[in-house]
Amino acid sequence: MDAPPPEWGPDGPPWPHPDYSRFVDAAGVRWHVQIAGAGPPVLLLHGAGASSHSWREAFHLLAPMFRVIAPDLPGQGRSSDGPTSVYSIRGMARATAAMLRRLGVQPLLAVGHSAGAAICARMIIEKHMAPRALVGVNAALLPFGGGLASVYSGLARLLAKNPIAPRMFAWRAGWPGAVERLIEETGSRLSDEGIAHYRRLATDPAHVAATLRMMANWDLHELEGDLPRLDAPLYLLVGDRDRTVPPDRAASVARVVPGAEVIELTGLGHLAHEEAPRLITDHIIAIARRHGVLPQETQ
């Protein structure tokens, strides 16, 4: 089951809230998971190229009311690499479900950022979990349009097969201003602390390699066809400055998923949960109350 974290190394713990870190083995992966709180379980899944650090402030804000479970996806952050099968959407969903079973947790609320929302949706569709609601923060649930989608997918597959590519990317990410430009391209504005966390990830060749494997195996076409079978209420929190997932994609998802609700976030980009964690957690708490995960506030 859970194991205490190993020594973090000479630079100290690279993650916020290190006292809440645990390591658990499931589906061929040694998962780094942060867990806090004693309330109803809520799962927080980060997107491709990130880690549990992206929920650092939301984690702290939600823990007094929920039991918060925030893992690093396979090969990313502090989680180990896994078999090739875990890097598809289905594989990631099944591996995440195995990790939750190992922890003995059934989330009553699921929250996913970007690709993390796709994993949550697949878990619900395949009956791996049955939360009372799914919250997608700038959720990447539909294929990227146009011919560029196949070009990017093919490029990711080529890079994922090239053992030198992750080291080259990690080296370039260490150049002054490189990570800042990557963040700017998402439409978000992060603190120096937030940028430092992404710099640590982007300069880690193992993390970069896992992200490329995930991108190379990511196919949203099948999920798009299955979205009408999503039987949990869906809430889409959409930053109007998001340059990674076009904001108008949320309306397209809402046309496919019966009853889906779109909530616009003014002035926020793709990393909205890091830019405005209290706003995001306020929405999460309101949705939890709406579906009986938390009691209604008394007047």
C-alpha cells in the first residue's frame, strides 16, 4: 500500500506539500500521490506535461472539506515510467483506476485539467469510477481540428521513438526565458514559483520522454464518439484566454454531452487553476454542494 516518500535529494523536496506525498504501486507504475483531508474523496488529475504540483494551491484550499487525491500521471512528475499500454487514454484511465483501487478510494467528485479531464471521462464511461459530477478545467475532450492534428501526432510519435529528443528538449528548456515563453503560449500568467516548478519538469528528460509518449498515443476521436455515454453531470470551466484548447470547443462538447454546463472564466488561460485557484475551488465546492457531495450551506 502507501509507502513514505524517499529522500528528496540535496535540493530538498521539489513538490509543494511534501508531507502529504505517498508512493503506491499499481498497473506497473510506482505512483507519486498527494493525499490530504478526511472528507468526501475528490480526484484531481493534471494535464499532459504537468504534475500534481499544478494543484498545489487548490489542494490546500480543498483539503479542509474533502479527501483530496492528486497523483502524478505515469512517467510524469515523481511517478515512475510504466508499460507502453498505460500511455493511451484507455490505458491511462485503467491505470489510474488501478491506483485508486490500491488506495481503496472511490471519488465522489472528479476534477481534470486538459488531458486529465479526458482520462476522467474515459474512466466514467468505462465504469471505473462513478463520481456524482465531473469538472473539466479547460478540458481537452475533442480532437484538435484540421490537418495539423495528424501532423502533431505523427511528430510526437517520431520524437517519442528518438531517445535523444527528450534530452535535447530538456536542454533547450534550460535556456533563459524558454519556460516563460512556453507558459505564455498557453495564455496564462504564472508566478515565479509556478514557472520554477515547470522549469524543473521541462528540464527533466524522463518527464519529457513520458509526456511525448503520452502525446504519441493520445487519440481523442474514439472518446468523442463515446462522450454521449458520459453519465455524470459535466461542468466545463473555460478560460477565455486559453490558447491551448480553444474556448469555443466547450460549446461543441456541450452539444454532445446532454446537460453539460459551460462556465466562463474571464481573463484566464489554459492554466486557470494555477492563476486563480480560489475561483476554481469555489466553483468545485459549489458543484459539490449542488450534487450532495458536500452539505448545502445554511443561511
